[in-house]
Amino acid sequence: MHLIELLKDWPCTIQGNWRNVTIDSVTEHPNRLKRNCLFIARKGAHHDGVESIEEALERGAAAIVIDRPVSESVLSQWSQRGTAVVTVPDCKRFLSYSSAQLSGNPSEELTIIAVTGTNGKTTVTHFIGQLLAQFGIKTAVLGTTGCYIDGEKFDEELPSLTTPPAEYLHPLLRKCKDRGVTHVALEASSLGLEMERLAHCRVSVGVFLNIGTDHFEEHGGRGNYIAAKKKLCSLSEQLIVNSEDRECMGIVKDVELPIHLFGRNVAGGCMPSEELIGTLPPGEHNRLNAMAAASVVKLLGFPERDIFTAFRSLKLPEGRMQLIEHEGRRVFVDYAHTPDALSAALQAVTSLNPRKLICVFGCGGDRDKEKRPEMGKIAETYCDTVILTSDNPRSEHPLTIIQHILRGTEEPASVRVVLDRKRAIHQAIAQSMPNDIVLIAGKGHETSQIIGNKEIRMSDFAEARTALNQLETLL
């Protein structure tokens, strides 16, 4: 696409050589620049793209886009190098717009279901994909665990973000469409919504699951977090909302869109039998997740009887209540990293009537400090033994994080601290007995751990399996 064609419907000013400039792709990362690529100098939380313009020019950027004032001398310097400099009101929205345009607006050709909520997004999107598969609908599921088409992992390079940036999202949607996909269930994170990653993605159905405690610090407070979630309303043609969540109901109360409600006992105005409910994965939260997914599929026009019958085949995605069993011991690996999610996971395993319940968890560094003591209190309430360990401490000292968690506990005898996560998992399993349950919470499907500025290999599931195998050799 010619640059001037891309810009014709967008407010902007242009300096430098813009004639005969052809654009094939767009990026905000200089290391992804290739021939005929447009560089967006967006200001991020930790880096200002303007600082990378020289690198982008050296790498051969076809044109530069900025949204902040720079001196005339600098603008002149850039444009004199033969590169067009485009000034737009908002780089975030222009990145979304240009990515969609250069990919041929694939969302216009797909049925997009965008799911938001503090907890449950991954499970609900996978449930939607599994239910639609029962009706022969080729579906892509996109989110925290990557991209799946008809349940198979699609080998595509994506950043480890819940909602991919627009420069990845729209080309991926185009590839899905080219592979025969007609429906896409994607996770819409609060950060993704705030960063306008879905601003030019046509959403057929928006789903609100719940509002809990997470990412408040990154948004600058609870109000900003909820405002980010609410952006999904303006992107969607109709909404499905958890009637049991007060915050979700508050978000949509003044929204002039068709709104459909679900709850633990009803999906799309219909109730499945208790027999079918009993076939779902354990936990009230998974009951709600299944009802949310069923509501979506019913809204898309599929018969409720067949939808509820398909409950028998629903499987949780990787790292969500993922079970390993050995000699009567049950170990669950779960992504629960918020107070509500940890409470739901512990309630679910408690319902399985373990002899003893042992929980291993920590909290991530550099974010949401207020949730730490609350999670400590929750774990202590449900468990016979709690082992506190590192999650992704990032730049914080792991012991500082654990001290925050300990503020919510009252019985030190039931709580132990093992900073090394591998050791913590091995110790928890080594002390378990037949009919005990060990819940390893916080990282789920993740296969690495961020400590300081290093990322090391670490899989809770792999370590749990290793610990159980070692236990067998000791018996």
C-alpha cells in the first residue's frame, strides 16, 4: 500500500519524502524492521520510541510516525535523510489502524469473540473453541497460552502477552482466515484494551466474566482498571455479562447494546441438567466458565441441548487445574495468581475431600502489592500446610514479597518459606501422603521464571512430575 493511501483517512501532517513510498508492514520495534516497513515511535511505560528513531533509520525504515512535538531542527534532520516523518494524534491508535489496513482488515471477515475479566479468560476462550468444534466450526483460540486452531497449537511467533499487540494480531487473524478459520475466541486483557490493541478489531461478541484484584498498579488504580475493561463495550456489537458479578453489571448498566446474562445456573436463558453440570471440571469457577462459553455459542445460533451435552467433553487448557496423579497423591498445577483465582482453585480441590491439602505459591514482583496479604490469608484458611516461594519476583527481592504475604497469615506453624521454587515443589510433594492434594499455584502453563533481569527455565508441571518420579524411587 502506498503511504499516502494508508494516511488518506487519518489526521496527520507529513514532512520529507512521502511520494512513491510503499508500505508492506508496520512495527514499533526497530529489530523487526524490514523492507518497506513503517516505524511507529510510540512512547511506552519503560521506553520512548523516539529514542529508537536513529536505529530505525539506520535499519531502513520506509517512514517514521510520531505523536509528540519534536524540534523543527530534529524533524528537518530526519526528513533530510530522505525519510517521510508523519505526525499523528495518537501512535497507539495509528498502530492499530495501520496494522489492520495492511492486513486487509481480517476481523471484518471473521466472527470475533473477545473475553475479558480478571480471572477465567483462558479457560472460557478454550471452552468456546471446544464447543464450536462440536458443531464443525473451525475456530482459533488466542491468548495467554498462545494461538490454537481446532485445539492444535499454531506455531506462530508471538510476544508473551495475553492480548497480542496490533502489529502481531491483525497479520495473525489474516493467517487464521487463510487457513479456513471462521471464528476466533480471544482474550481481551485490561492492558491490551488500554493500549488500544483491539481498537480496529471488529468484535461480534464481548464477554465480561468478573472484576477482581489484579493489575491495579499498572493502570494507576482500580478506577482506571475498570475503565480499561469498559472499552470492550465500545468495540463490541453485543455483550454477554456475568449477572453474579456486581462490578461487571455496573460496567454495562448504561451501555446501549444488546446484553445477555449468564450465571452458575443459567446460560442464554437456559439451564443444563445437574447431571451435565457434574461432568464439568471441578470448581464453581469452572461451572461459571462453562456457562459463559455456552452463552456465547447459544448466541451464535447453536442449539442449547447440543451445547449442554457437549459439556461432557470440555477439557481445561494447559496449566489450569492440570492434574498429575501417583500412588494416591494428586498434584494440581494452576495459573491462579489473584486472590479470587486462588480462592476458587482451593475451593475446587477442597471439594475433592483430600486427607490433607498443601499449597505452594508466591506473588509476582513489581505489581499489585495489596493483594499479597489477602492471598496469604486465603491459603492459610483452606490449607493444612502453605509453602511460600518465589513466583516471578522480577526486580523485587523474593523475601520482601513473602514478607508481604505473611502479613495476612496468623498461624506461623502451618506456613513455611522456601525461596527456591523448585525446592518448594519437591518438598511439598515429598511430604505428601496418599489421598493428599498438592496445589501449585501462580504460574500454570509458564515454562520460565523471571528473577531480576534474567529469565530461567522453570515449569511447575515438569518439576511436579519429576518430584513424583523421585518419590517413586524412594518408596
